[in-house]
Amino acid sequence: MAKITRKPAPRKAAMPKKKAKAAVAKPKAPAKKSLKATKPWTPAEVHEVFSRFRKANPEPKGELEHVNPFTLLVAVVLSAQATDAGVNKATRALFEIADTPQKMLDLGEERLREYIKTIGLYRTKARNVIALSAKVLSDFGGEVPRTRAEIESLPGAGRKTANVVLNMAFGEHTMAVDTHVFRVGNRTGLAPGKTPLEVELGLEKVIPAEFMLHAHHWLILHGRYTCLARKPRCEVCLINDLCRWPEKTV
């Protein structure tokens, strides 16, 4: 039988390689100006800023309603991730019947939840308020403690809570850093920092002692009503001429 020889299949013609496109350099976006790279505030400028705040509002007050140090402590704990207005709406009726640790314990967690259910995270907060009331009674004789470490040992209370209570209830020169103070400290360049603690320590370092009692209230109010997060009202800002923010509108 004759041997059949198969011819190899013809190779496909290689497709011509595409020429690599010449890399086109994309224009770089302009780098944002870092606040830490701006000219630091001078002591005279800082003094001028707080002198203006004092002249405009000599006796600033915190907006959380309370009747004593204990109700202030409770209000601050409840204010985490909530507005002062929302907390006040819930606590007006609450503090009429539970303005001491013992009365709060007598009220109980379940009934407390009914008073504060309009506040975010109210279940966790109710549990913390009952627990801190018990601890204030057992460890501190029913009185709100007067040191940062002791206040921070209470359920639901952190450094900001301690600073607010020490300042508003006991007249200590503390700097409570909330979202407003954090924004103002960074945006103005007064005390830039990546964390609330950095901003707190930076502000304490530059603000003269004569202004420290009311300093955190001035900064909170400035951030809440003027130096807004999305649309800062630079046109009515008391410190516009001194502010280091590179994007200020006037």
C-alpha cells in the first residue's frame, strides 16, 4: 500500500505589529497647597483673632442645655454623632425627672430609651448613661469627677467629653475638639493636625491663657455658623484677613 505523505498546513501570515503609540505626558494637576507649608501665625495675629472673637461675643455659651455637671455629662455623651438641637429636644423632658445619677438609675434603661429614641445610637447611649450613672455613684460618691482620666473612665465618655465637662462645669482651660474646631484649626492654619488630639495640642500651644476659658466655644461657633464645611461664609468672617486658607473667597 502506497505511503501517503501529508503536506504541512501553510503557516498563517504574521500580523504586522502595531506601532506603539508615543507616550503623551498628561499635564499634572496643580498640587494643593498644604496648610502646614503656609506661613505660621504669629503670637500677635493669634491674639488679634481671639480679641475679635471676644469683642463680638464676650461670654459665649455652649448650646447643650443642662442644669448641673451631671446633666452636662449626660448631654455630651448623648451628643456624639448627633446635633445639639436634637439632644436638647430629647433631654428637656428627661432632665425634669432625672437630673442626678440616682434618679437616672431609678428611671432605668428601658424608660430612658423612650426619652432619647430620637437621637442616633440611642440604645447604646441609654446603656452607657445608665452604666456611667452607676459608676458615678459607686466610684465618685454621686459627684461628677474633676479630672480628665476619671471622666474618661466613665462608659461612653472620651477625651472630648472630658474636656467639655472640665471646661463648662469646672472652668478648666481645656480645648474640646469636635468636627467644627477640627475644621477651623486646619482650614485657617491656626493649628493644623491629622487627628483631633494634634489640633487640640496645637491650639493649646498657640492660644494665650487669657482666652482659653472661652476659646473652644468661639471656635465651635465660628465653625458652626461662619466657617461652614461646604460653603464657608468668608464674606462675613471676622478673621478673613488673617486666615491662611488658600481658597477663601474674599
